[in-house]
Amino acid sequence: MAQFLALLIIAIFAKLAWDAYQEYQTKNKRNGKVIDLSNAWVDVNDMPYRKRDFILNARELAGFRLISETLDDRYVVFPKVRLADLLSMPADAPRRQEYLERVKDRRVDFVICASDNLAPLLVVFTISTSNNKKKPAGDRFTLRALESAGLPYTSMDVANLPGSQDLARTLQEAGLAI
């Protein structure tokens, strides 16, 4: 009889604990509504943002103009494109979220697209050999991601811009029909 009474007391305490847990869960769910705390973290009445004077610096702009002038009407060039806008990820890919996070904040310097449907055809990285400092043409992860997606890339030195004929040859070697 003492064992039955002890089991009954344990069952009552377990039921009370379960009910308290359920009430806590229900209270914290707030009927599935998301509470927006973004205004609590920053002062939206006095935002520190200012418009940039230019999207591209002088050398990048010169490279952009050279590419634009070298291409015919079948192509259009876009500067500073996010890698996440160029690549897609299959829904069933292993570690999908990890790969998406890795491309989220990366960008490429220029993307040449078909003008009729804006399909990305070629990525152009800028390198700069001025002041004996060489900016690399994309990091290893970005280059491997482009290769795995089948998106070709090339590089262009914005400190020593090639001539229009040399650039056209480089773009042809990378796969564009100019």
C-alpha cells in the first residue's frame, strides 16, 4: 500500500510539472507571432547612414566603362553583384544552410549577362597591381563556388587597363562570342 501511495504522489507531481511546462510553452509562443525588436536595438529616428558619392571608385569605373564599350548589344555588365544572387542551392544539398551563409556576404566585381534574359555568363574580377600591392582576383572559396556552378570567370587589372582589343580577346577566351 505504501508503494501505491508513493507512486500516486509521484504521478501527481509529474502531472503538475507537465502542466506548468505546457503553460510556460503556451505563454512563450504568443500564438506564433514574431516580436520585432529591431527598433529597440537602434534609434530609427536618427540613422547614421549617408549616401555614397559613387558606387565605383575611379579605377573600377574605368574598368566598367572599358568592359561596357567592348561588349556589343547582346551583353550587359553589372558591377558589385552578390555571389548569393548568382548561385542557387538545391533544397536537398547537405549542409545547405552553411553553404548559403558562406556566399551571403561575398560579392564579385563585375558580371556580364545576356541582355535578353540577364542570364549570368561571365564574372570579371578586378586586380590592382598599383603600389606593388596585388589585390587577389577573388578568394579561393568564391572561385571554387563559381567553378562548381559552371560560371566562368576572368580577371582584369584596373591599375593597368588592357586595350579594347586585348580585353575583347580575353573575354572571347573566357567564352563570350564577341
